[in-house]
Amino acid sequence: MLHYAIVFFVIALIAALFGFGGIAAGAVGIAKILFFVFIILAIASFLFGSMKGR
């Protein structure tokens, strides 16, 4: 999932470089959502993994 967030961020950078503001804004929005979902899932996985070991 982090890979997709990075891919959309790169797409946003390239789109912004060529002046496609709407596409860049959409790609940044998608990248932000995927990044936060990744962070939430990583924290949940870490917490449940440490609880399972007990």
C-alpha cells in the first residue's frame, strides 16, 4: 500500500511539472489517503502482533 502511495505522489509531481493542476491535486489526494491507511494498518498490525506473543 505504501508503494501505491509513493506511485501516486510521483504521478502528482510529474503532473504538476507539466501544468496539469487538477490531475496533480487528485493524485496527491489519493496518495494522502493511501498513506494514512497504511500507517493505521501498520500500527494495528504491530499492536495485534505484540499482543499475540503474550
